[in-house]
Amino acid sequence: MPAYLSERVLMLLTLLIAGAALLVSTFGTEFQALGAAQSPVFFPRIILSLWIGLTLIALIQDVVRHEGVAAIDKVGLLIVFVLAALVYANLVTRLGFMLSSVPFAVISLWVFGVRSPLAIAAYAVAVPGVIVLLFNHILKQPLPVSPFSHLF
């Protein structure tokens, strides 16, 4: 395996492929009759374009300065993260944004090295909570809700 192929590079490649696939999936004909700004994929396209651009920048930086890069030693954590992302993407429409995002945030924080239970709990609840407040109450763009409650 080449020396510049590290965990970080593999993670960035995974994020790049996922972002590109999601962006390509937004270009369907079902929303063509709506104007560009009225389309439900307008905002996601902006976010996905930023996601792809920032991932490309980080990927290029990591590949260019590959000296001293550690070999892959935590492939298991990478697999856990990818599987968690796949499960999260499938559960968000069934369980709602909040109920799906909290466990995904816990797993993601743990995979990326956060070990403080207080920090994990605070971020795992606060970040999805703020996103729900922002989208549902300020932007008036409702996120998927739980079948158990309209509150989350």
C-alpha cells in the first residue's frame, strides 16, 4: 500500500464519494417544473457542493504532504463509522432526525477520539437539537420527525 494512503485519506475519499453520489442524486427531472430556488434540492445542492469542495481541498493537502503519514492502524474504526453512516441515512426517515442523529453523533464522536462521557452527551444532544430548532422554527424547513412524537 502506498505511503500516502492513510486513515485520513481513506476517510476523505469515502466522504468525497458519498458527497458526489448524493449530489448526483439531486439532479432528477421531478423538480424541473419548480424554479431553482423553490426546488427542495436547492439548499442540499449548496451544502453538498461545499462538502465536496472542502473534502477535495483536504484530500489534496493530505496527499501532497504525505511524508510522515502513519500507516492505517484503525481500519476497524473506519468500518464502524461507515456502517454507522449507512444505518443513520436509512433510519433518519423512519425514526426522525433527532432520534437518529443523537446515536450517530455518539458513535461519530467516539470514533474520532472523544472519550469524555460528558462531552459526548453534550455534543450529541446539543448539535442535533440546535439543528432542529434552526430548521423547524427559524427556517421553517421541517426535518423528519419521529413517529412517536412531533417534538423530535
